Amino acid sequence: MKKLINVELKNGNYQVIIESNLLKNIEDYIDLSQRYFIVTDDNVAAYYLETLTSQLKNFDYIVLANGEAAKSFSNLQMILEKLLELNYERTDQIIALGGGVIGDIAGLAASLYMRGIAYINIPTSSLAQIDASVGGKVAIDLAGVKNVIGDFYNSSQVLIDPALTASLSKEHYQAGLVEALKIGLTSNSKLVSMLEADAEYNLIVNQAIRTKLSIVKEDEMDLGLRNILNFGHTFGHALEVKYNLIHGEAVFYGMYYDDISSDIKNILDKFKEKFDYKREFATDGLMDLMINDKKVSKDMCSLIKLDKVGAGTVARYPLAYLKEKL
Ligand SMILES: NC(=O)c1ccc[n+]([C@@H]2O[C@H](COP(=O)([O-])OP(=O)(O)OC[C@H]3O[C@@H](n4cnc5c(N)ncnc54)[C@H](O)[C@@H]3O)[C@@H](O)[C@H]2O)c1
Ligand SMILES: [Zn+2]
């Protein structure tokens, strides 16, 4: 069943549509008289590029090698040069067809080209459908620091086709559910219950996005409340970089290192079993990586304080607190 969310923000309005098999009927959602530049990766292209291009009339595309390394300056430059070479104009649009990596780099390119052209996000991974595709954050990585070059730039439309996740690996599918768990634990107990009960995937996506948007609306520029969505991410990003873990799995382990109560720890332990996350890792070297992170300064850091499901807050701690936890 089609779900439509109208997003009204200070920085612009857009629509999020959630509907299975939407990609196969793209003409119902986008204007076919427009010129589109598609950004995708090799995995996603193999499954879905043809489904999209066979319906468009005027388009070009670029296929990046999949993985976090794609969020690079050189790829950003390559996209921008292609747009220029092919004479893309301000009224043309970018389509991001892929996971969070593609949404982030395509969105950043869209925000920069000619001071900003419209971009449509078609997220294909569970992580991107549940979390990354809404909220307007776009970025690339630099010198091993994640998302350090970026912007706030909303897409003109987010078109979510839950059926696309059928081709996703189990580990990536689950990694997306971790972001839903993050949103639920900090801000919406109903979402946690849905995850515990293995609710239908499209209902989880709908619930997660609505919850995230209600937080984003209060703090579009990420200056306060929105920081609670960083739950698990301070340690998670460091783990992700050091051990080359996939984002969602790293964030899961990272949640144990925020300031959580024993009740929350028990809930995490249950999900640990459910997701079959068993990794053990050494924590040396993580501190330096965290100091590079935007959330940690020289002597203080922001962590999430979470005593009760749905009631996360952001708090400042001396760095010594973090060191002790490690
Ligand atoms: N902008 C934001 O608000 C925000 C929020 C959370 C995460 N992120 C970013 O998102 C990225 C992680 O997202 P991700 O996990 O989607 O990573 P990803 O884009 O690398 O996708 C994961 C893997 O799944 C493959 N894939 C994607 N969709 C597929 C499909 N339908 N079928 C088969 N394979 C498919 C990709 O090729 C890739 O190998 C990180 O860079 C993170 O920083 C951004
Ligand atoms: Zn995340």
C-alpha cells in the first residue's frame, strides 16, 4: 500500500513516497520530459539501472565502484566534470539510485553543481530507506574522516521501493534495521516493539522515517536535539574505520559505549542475539579516531544519555569518561 509523507521544513518542502514496485512504474512519480543524470554503483546498476533507464527518455549515468570508498573527492569531481561536459543545466536533475553512499555523494554533487540542482533520491538499501535518504545531510569522507565535507541539502523527492531490498545481502539488510533500532531506542518505543516483533519491513520504514523527520523538523541544522540520532555513532564511526565494518553493524556495537542504563543494555543484548552479532575487538587506537570525529573535542565529548526507551538526550562528558569506557 502506498504511503505518502509530506515533509515541510524551513529549508524546503518535499515528498517521501513508500511503495513496493515503484521503480518499475517510475513514470507515475517523475516527469519524463526532464533530463536526468543518474548516479549509482556497480552492485545496484546490475540489478536496477536498466529498470530505470528503460523508462526514461533523456538521461546519462555514472556507475561508481560500490563501497564507502566511493564517497571521495575524486568521485565528486568526476561527477561534477561529467555534468559540465554533458552540458547539464540548472533545471536538469540528478537521480541517486543506491544505498547511503550514493545518496550522500550524489546529493552533495547536486548541492554544488551550479549552486544547486534538484535531486531525486531512490534509496535501495535498507539503511538508506530507513534513515539516510531523509533529513538532508549529504557528504563525502576526507583523510579517513567520515562525512567531514558536506552540506545540508534536501532532495526534491524521496522514492522508496521496499521491494528493492530483496537483492540486498543479509548483513546489509540487518545493518539498516540497526538504524531503525537507533531511532526507536532514542525516540520512539513503538518502533522498538515493531522490531522485536519482526513487523513488516515497509511498516518499519514508514515508522522510522516519520520519527526521524519529527526530530529533524525541530533541528534541521543539527545544532541540538538532532544529535540524539548520533546514538552509537561516536564509537561506531571509529570502529567502522578501524575494522572496516559495515556502518550499521559498527553503530550497533557503538551503542554500548554511549551512556546507557542496564535496561537498555539488556535490550541491546537481545538484539545482539537476534542479529547474530558476535564480533570481539580491541579498543586501542579508537580514541584518536574519535578525536577526529566532529562529536569529540580536545577535552569534552557529546554522548547520548539513555535510561529509558524513547527518552534519549544529548549530554556533554569529559573525555576521561570516554577513555574509562574504553
Ligand atoms: N545522510 C545521512 O543522513 C546518512 C545517514 C546514515 C548513513 N549515511 C551514510 O550511508 C552510508 C551507508 O549506507 P549503506 O549501508 O546503504 O551503504 P552502501 O551504499 O555502501 O550500500 C551497502 C552495499 O549494498 C549494496 N546495495 C545497495 N542497495 C542494494 C540492493 N538493493 N541490492 C543489492 N545490493 C545493494 C551497495 O552496492 C553496497 O555494496 C555511509 O556512508 C553513511 O555515512 C548517511
Ligand atoms: Zn548511521
